[in-house]
Amino acid sequence: MFYVTMLFQYMSQYMKTRLQYRTDILVEFFSDLLSQSVNLIFILVVFGHTDLLGGWTRDEIIFIYGFFLVPYAVFSAFFNIWDFNDRYIVKGELDRILTRPIHSLFQIILERLELEGLLGAITGIAVMIYAGSRMGLTLSWYDPFLFIIFVIGGALVYGGIFIILACISFWADARTSIMPMMYNISNYGRYPINIYNKIIRFVLTWILPFAFVGVYPASYFLGRHELLFYSLITPLIGVVFFTLSILLWNQGVKRYRGAGN
Amino acid sequence: MDKYLEMIRIRFLMMLAYRTNYYTGILIYSINIGAYYFLWSAIYGGKEQIQGLSIAQMTTYVAISWMARAFYFNNLDREMAVEIMDGRVAVELIRPYNYLVMKMMQALGEGIFRLFLFSVPGLVIVYFIFPIHLTWDIAVWGLFAISILLSFFINTQINLLTGITTFFLFNNSGLIRAKRVIIDLFSGLILPISFFPVWAQNVMNYLPFQGISYIPSMIFTKGFTAQHAVYAIGQQFIWILILIVPIQLLWNLAKKQMVIQGG
Amino acid sequence: MSNAIEVKNLRKEFKVYSSRKGLKGAFRDLFTRNEKIIPAVNDINFMVKQGEMVGYIGENGAGKSTTIKMLTGILTPTSGHIVVNGMNPHKDREKFVQTIGVVFGQRSQLWWDIAVQESFRLLKKVYKVSDEQYDNHMNHVIKTLDIEPLLDKPVRKLSLGQRMRCELAAALIHNPPLLFLDEPTIGLDVLVKLKIREFLKEINEKYQTTILLTTHDLSDIEALCERVIMLDEGKVIYDGALHHLKETWGEGKEVHFQFLETVDLQSVKAATAGLPVKWEHDEKEQVFIAYIEDQDELISQLIAQIVAAYKIKDLNIHETSTEEIIRNIYEKGEVRLG
């Protein structure tokens, strides 16, 4: 309960500061929109030369992409820890965090909120509606609830992986550039998993389970029931990875050696 | 000249200190190339050729584009933005060298480093994993070498340009991000320019971006004839010259602005 | 209340990687690195009673900050035993930090972009302080530190002295029984320093707040602390009363001379040859300082010989300053006092 109140405290604080720089939000929104449309353009251009991609139609691929954007938006709003190493380890800001009576990771999440990231969810839903209506998809009463559960699951998968990456900083003292590059890998969860070979399929399912951010949960709504099992374990995978990442974090904090001197 | 060479050397040594970047970097680029390889295999399906490129050429194209990216890519714009925003640039300006040239030399040091410790070993690793066709034609390698050097300059110039805008925009991180996305798409890294609809190709002909990735990669995969390759390199060279103009203009404006505002 | 801090055989080791020389060395570093283990804090022991104000001093790299970071739960010790406020700092971190306040002179606790009072409000929630407690306690703190007019300004617009006072107030929002201050007066002007010292004394008297203070500025310690713990190369080399340190080590006196004529160190030395005296020349102040044993006979002899040789503008006799004492101690190594 305390943590929920703190979340709202920080959110309101965040709004106050952000509203001072309204143009920034706008610029950021447009650059987000741009990078999202690049991926759409890729899909569109590619389908100018083929009708099916591993047995999936253009609209299905677009739908998966639209779905992917939603958990990604949630992730980018709450897990803005790209620069964890620079900001908190090298500059020693973690010292300050550790002298306060809230879980250190939670504090960092609160401090680094980027709520405007949530705007990407709107884009994603719009893309899904566009592709879904072209395919004539219908919804059951429970589909919106499943959608929310899948989105949370996907965001937890994403968050878990990136927290684990951030934890590397506790062990390796060199700066790592894994984080921005991991972003590239994460993108592959939005294509049908069957186009990859066995090893990569395995990696995307069990090691870096980005398939649970996009293709697995999305295929449930596309009625692709051959992947039903994977669709349904999305929330489970999310919880498992997130829990793992927090355990690792707690170990890492003990190894923290502080900056300077 | 000495001081610029020294800067390359220092940067080189600095990069060595961050060695874990390279182990992970090669791994991740390889995974990236792999994923694109599968994507393209699915796209090709049973087709022999799309837009004059066979699947083998396409795989080579993807691999070489990414490995070349390891060389030309840098975060100069972001570094400049930081230096400008926290005022360090004022100190840089009183030093006896040209700030922009110095930045470019730093980037070159970084690039050369990554060429040897990232691109080359990366390419060797990727060669053993994916069906890539490396040519033994010396002329192709020569043209390719010239071409990626030029693509480094074009990319770095665009980064300088983006970096300088920090003087005029309060916060240009959005612009920096947008630039990166545009370069990934329009440079031909994500997909060859020849795949785009004709009207889009025509527009891109008037933009510098294809000089960053498309031209060197097409030379390497022999997607271009020798004649076409020489012509394309000429194009790259002209873009480098053209890009000097806006950089110089914006830089002069920026310096003026700094004098007025006191940094 | 008994002991606020208990430290037994505390040790913290860091791995340090050294890089090899030159390009070739750098390439070798790519694969293996030279690794060395350095004890930053080397088996130290001490206790601090509730309500004490203790100065924790030492040169750069002596292990001050590392100790403070272990005491505040930021770093995990390599070995040894720490109990602070009855708890193990890094074990129950979140519960533990509720009972301490920390000020790092070189690092801000406040949020840069928002007004000071917004930061306070947020911290009030973070530390679960009730409105009543907050009003009772903070109104007083705000008044004493004179930061009322700063409350609606964003932190980035404050001067260093203003910010430091706000930092101090922020560290006290939950009225902790133990306060850690790491270089709290670094870079501040004298007036702000005085204000902060006064304030610290006051809360120490009022709430029996234990204060552990590290500083480069020995005048802080002289003004505040009865007791000092001195660190060198990760070891405690002195732990005891400040005046005791002075009595034992400050056995000498300093006689400061200013001359009407130009004099050099060489000739001054020549003039007092035969006396057990050490000369120094402070060029900035144009003062010649004679260090001499505290014996009236000797001192008057010294003065007599100098006056006989030169025309004098000014003359002062000082106790050896704490700084001088500490410099002496560091030069001579470990102190063995009772």
C-alpha cells in the first residue's frame, strides 16, 4: 500500500516538472511515432515483394506489431533504466538511493518515470484496430481482460530482462552497451516465431523471451490456436522473469562498491 | 595535424578500456544479423531473386551492413549535446584546435578501433554461421574500403549537424533519436534502397543517407557493377562536400549565439 | 540509550585493476587484467554513544567515506561486525535507514528540478512522517536554518550555501537519532558554516542526536566535537578526546614574528643557532614561525635573541594548532595513546 501511495506521489511530482516543458513531450511523441512508423514501413515495403511471411499475412504481421507496441509502451514508461550504469553507478547516485527507506529498484523506477511513453500504447491499439478490422476479427467479452493481462505479462518480461541487464553493472566495472543493442533483439519478438530456426526460437521463448511481448500473446487474438499454450503462459513468464530480475538485483546491490574515492 | 592524430590514439586507448562492450557487441550484432537472415529467408520463400538480389547476396548484404555500421556508427551527436548543455564546450572552444575536427577525429579513433576489434572478428564469426559469400576480388575490396571510409564521414557529418542543433533547441534528444531512426531506414541498413517503391527511391536519390550504408554494402555484394560503384563513390564524395556547408553555417551561428549568451 | 554505533574488526577490500602501459599493454589488458586487492578499511574498531558528536578525520583515501558508506548501509563490509541503532545496516536496509539521516556534501539529496518544499513533501511521505510530527519538528528546523524564503525555489537555482542548509533540513525530516555528515561544510563561506555548526549543536542538545562528521575543515571539529577518530590508510590511529590529543601532541608553542626589515630564513636560523627551534616562513603572510618546546625559559631566550638581531613589527605566541598537530601525527605515523 505504501508503495502505491509513493507511486502516485512521484507521478504527481513528475507531472509537475514535465508540464514545464510541454514542447519536449510533443517532440518526443513525434520521434516515437516516427520510429514506430519505420517498422510499419519495413513491413509494408517487404509485402510489396511477397504475399506471405512464413505463412502469415500482411495484416497479421501488422497486428502483431501493433500489439507489441502496447507492452513496450508500458515498459518504456516505467522501466527507464537504459542509463542505469552511468547515472547511478558511475556518478554514484545509488548512494543517495540506498540511504532511503524504499526498495532501491522501486525508487529508481519512480525517479525515472517517463509517463509520456504510454502514448505509444495508443498508437499500438490504433494499429491493432486497423489491422483487426481489415481481417474482420471479433472480440469476446473476456478478450479485453486477457489483453490487459497479456500486456502486463509482456511488460514484465521486458522489464525483467532489462533489470537483469542493469544488474551487470554491479559485477562488471566497465561500461556496457548491451542495453541499447538489446533493443534491437527485442524487436524480433514482433515477427512470427516460426520464421526463425530452432535455436533462435528457443532463445526468444525461454532465454530472452521477447516472443512473449509480441507474437505469442498477439496470436491468441488472431485465432492462431497452434500457439495457444504459449499465449496463455505469457503472464507466468512475465512474473517468473521479473521475480528473477529482482532477486538478482538484491544480490547486486550487496556488491555495489560506490563511486569515487 | 599531430594533435589530431594524438586524439585518435587517445580515443583508441579509451575504447580499449571499455572492452566488455566488444565481446557483447559482436555477439549482439551477430544475433541481429541472424534474425534478419531468417526474416529475409522467410520473405524470399522459394523466390530466386528479388530486385536483382539473390538470397545469398541478401544475406551478405545484411551481414556487411551491420559490420560496416560498427565502424561508421558513433554517438557524437549525443556527446556534443552533453558537452554543450553542461557548458564544457566553452572550454573546448578556447583550446587551440577546431572543435568539430577534433570531434570527428575522436569518432575516427573509435571507428578504427571498432573496425579491428568489432567488425573484422565479427565478420569472421558471422561468416562461419551464415551462408555469406565473401569475394576475393581485390578491386571490390578496394572500392568497398574507400566507400565505407566515405560513409563514416557522411554519417559523422550528419551527427555533427545534429549535435550543433543543441545550441538552438533546449532539448534535442528527440531529434537525435529521430535522426537515428531515419538513418537506419533511409541508409539502407534495414532494407536495400532498391526494395522501396520507385517514387521513394527517387526521393532518396536526393538525400545523403544511402551513402552511409546502401552504397558500400551494394559494392561489397556485387549488387553494383564496377562502373556503378565508381559513380556511387563519386556521389558519396560530393555529399561530403555539400554537407560541409550547413555544418559551417550552423556552427558560425552557434558560436555567435554563444558569445551573446555567454555559453 | 547505550551505543549508537558499534564497529568491530570492520574491513572492506576493493579489487583494483591496473592497466598496463602503452598500446601493447592495452591489448594485453583486453584479455587479462592485473588485479590487486586493497583494503580501504582495515580492521577498525570503535563505538559511539548515543548523543555524542564525533569527528571522523583522515586524509583523502584514508577510508573515511568507505566507513561512512558501510555504516549507512550503502556498502557491504568484506568482514567484521557493525551494529548501528541496534541494527545491521545492510541487512534490514529499508528499516534501518528510517533511523538515520545522511548528508553528502558533494551530492544532492534533493530533486533538482522541483521546489525545495516539494522535495520536503516527497521525503515526508518517503519517511512516513505524520503531519503533526512534521509541523512540530520541521517548522523549528526551517526557522533555525533560515530557509523559509528558499522553500518555493527549485534546487538548481540555489547557491551552494543555501542548498546545503536545505540538504541538512531534508536529512532531518524524520528526526533521526543518528546523523551522518560527509563533508557538510565543503566550499561554504564562514557565515554559513557558523550557522550550520550552531544548528548542529542545537539539535544535539535538544534531541540527543548522535552526529558523526567527516570533514577537511578542522575548525568544524574543534567547534563541535569532543571526540575525534583519526584514520590513516584504513586504520584508526587515534580515538579519543580532542583536548587530550592537544595536550599530548601539542607540547610545543609557536612564536610568530613579523619584521620591519627584510629578513630571510637563513639568517633567522643563524641568529638562533644553539636553540632547539624549528623555523618556517609563511610567504603569503610574511610571517616567520618558530616552533619551540613549551618552556618559558626557552621561549624568552628565543625572543631575546631575535629582538637583539632584528627590528620587530609584530610578535605572537600561539598554542600549536590542531592542524599542525594532525600534520605531525601523520608525518610520524601511528599514535600510541592510552
